[in-house]
Amino acid sequence: MSDKQKTTQAKNAAQARDARLKAALKANMSRRKAQARARASDTDEKAQTGD
């Protein structure tokens, strides 16, 4: 394999890794935001009912 092919494959692997990490981060942030919204609404409901 030539050096050019190795660098191209390395770049493609790096791009694929970046895409996977970006997707994982996006999913994690969505999950965390949903958890924060749920906690906030639970707190609001408890404050309104006086529990």
C-alpha cells in the first residue's frame, strides 16, 4: 500500500470516528436534557401540591 492510500484510510477512519462521537454526544445531550426537564417538572409539581 502506498503512503497516500494509508493517509486516505487514516483520514476516513478519523472522520468515521468523529461522526460516531458526534452522534453519541448528541444522543447523550438529548437524554440529559430530558432528565433535567423531568426533574424540573417533578420539583414544580411538588411545590404546587405542598408535598
